[in-house]
Amino acid sequence: MKTPDLPAEEPPGENLKNCLPFLSELDQKVRKEPRVIQFRLSLAWSKDSYAVSNSLERRVSWKEYFFTARAEVFLGKKGEKISASEVVTLREEVQRNIAEDEIKAATEKALRRALLLSESPKAPLGNFPVVIHSSAGGTLIHEAIGHSLEADAVQRGISPVYHGRKGEKVATSSITILDDPTLSGKRGSYLLDGEGNPAERVVLIEEGVLKDYLYDFSTAIKDRRISNGHGRRESYQVPPVPRMGITYLAPGKEDPRQIIEALSRGILVKKMGGGQVNTANGDFVFEITEGYWVERGKMQYPIQGATLIGNGPRLLNEIERIGNDLGFEAGTCGKEGQGVPVSDAMPTIFIPRLTVGGQGKE
């Protein structure tokens, strides 16, 4: 990976000019596509320093580094503006460098997705079999299920679906969901949480059985147990609350290609965007930013303007097939006015019936 060096401890500042030839070349390459009306590339470096001293006489300090690039491509078509974006986040040894290979790949993905959308018909509306590919990441798991398993939501009655159900079956036996911030090198990984407790790999649901919630120090006291290292905070100015780190649905044993090939007529989701979730009951609506209409296991054409509508807890009992792959998506999770870095992941899954809505056609 070609990476022009930047200072180890200082912001990029004037040294960013060393990267201008690469950025200029990339800009020119994107704008060779005549339909592109705007290309935006945002680069950000961050160095976060932490120090914790708590009532348990634990005193620790550490630093975290991140480099984030966001590529956005805008196309003009018949008075419409069509856009697509791709984000890459790196940490540790590359956080102070321009990661050229990763930026090029993110830009190419954004351009390809924008061009696909520009040629895509509106999605059909109705109830269809749906395959969500691992490339979509685990946004669905994070939003529709993960937040409902944070201990404060359970204790305050915001998550009644999972309240008091430890040890009970809440999903099919093929479902195992974990939150593991000890995974190294990913956005959302950490050694210690915002209270100085070591990060822990937490099995939330194991083979369909609810096993645990995500705790900070305060919620752990209420349940007469110890924290499992998920008390996170954006900065010293805000209190820690139970938060996810890296949440994912564990892979299964099936070949993802065979799952897609078995889709006789339905939707294949390759990328998901933003959405809304009601944590009280798990109802969700998510945008499909890259999807395809599939017949007899073959992609027929890309679709646009589609959303997935469903219910998280119900979905855990409806997933029929799980691939042996795993795709991660990095981002920032907002809760109670503060944001923390997270990742989520999911293998390729098959859902026999899910509602597709949006601005498509009946």
C-alpha cells in the first residue's frame, strides 16, 4: 500500500499538500465520466487521548487513532441529482497516512453505485423473498436488535421485547449474535471502555437463546453483577452509557452463492443506507442503496427507491439460511446526544418474506 507519510503526533496541516497530486489525479479520473456533476472526497484524521481514574482505584490512560475517507459521487440525470457514497475507516499504524489503495477502492465503489442507480428502474413494491448480502454490513443487526440489548434500554422499559427473558428462546437455533470490541484493527474496537473496564466479548444471543445484555458500571450495579466493559462515552464531558462496539450475527455454514442461486424471484440487497427503528418493538425501515431484482438465481437489473420494512425480533425467527461469510460496515453510533465509533457485521442471509416499500411500483 502506497502511503505518503504524515507526522506521527501532529494534524496533517501543511503536509497534506504532499497528497495533492494523488487526490488531483483521482478527481480527474472520476470526472471523465460525463454524467458526474460533483465529486466530493472528505479525509479526516483523529487522535483521541483518554485517561480514567475511578472509585475502584483504577487509573489508566491510552490513545486511539483513526483515518476516515468518505467518497461521494453526484450524477445529473433529467433534472434529478443521483448520489452514492462509500466510507473507509482505518486505525492503528495507517491512521496518519493517506491510504491510497483504500481511497481508490471506495471512490470506484461510489461511482459504480451511482451509475447503477442512474440506470435503475423503480423497485417493485410488495412482499418478496429477500437475500441480504454480507457486503451490506450489519446495520440491520445493530439498529433493529443491538440497541434493544443495551442494559439501560432493558431496565428503563424501552426494550420490553427482551426484558426479563434471559435464558429464553428469542430466535431460531441458527442465530448467534455477539458484540466483540476486542477484535483488533476495526472501528469500534477498544482495549478499555470509558470507565476503565477491559473490553469483553459478549455473547448476546446464542443458538437462539438470550444470554446477556451490554452493561456499564451503573446498570451492572442495578442487576447485581459486574460490568462487561461496554460503558462508553464520547468524551469526559458526558456520562458513560451502555453502548455497542462491534456487533455481528455469527456466520453459518452455507455457501453465499448457493443462497443467491436459490432465490427464484425476489430482491438481493448489496448495500443498505440509513433508516429508522422503534426500539420499543423493533419495527424498522431501512433504505436499500444498492439492490437487484433476481429471478431464478440471476440478477436481472438494479433497482432504486426501495426500502426494507420489518420487525427485528420477528426477523430473528424468520431467517432461514445463513452464509459462511461476514461483511463489516464501520460508522458512528449516536445515542443520548453523543457519538462513538462502531462497526457491525452480518453474513449473507435469506428471509423468505419481507416487505419492500419506497417510491417504486406496485
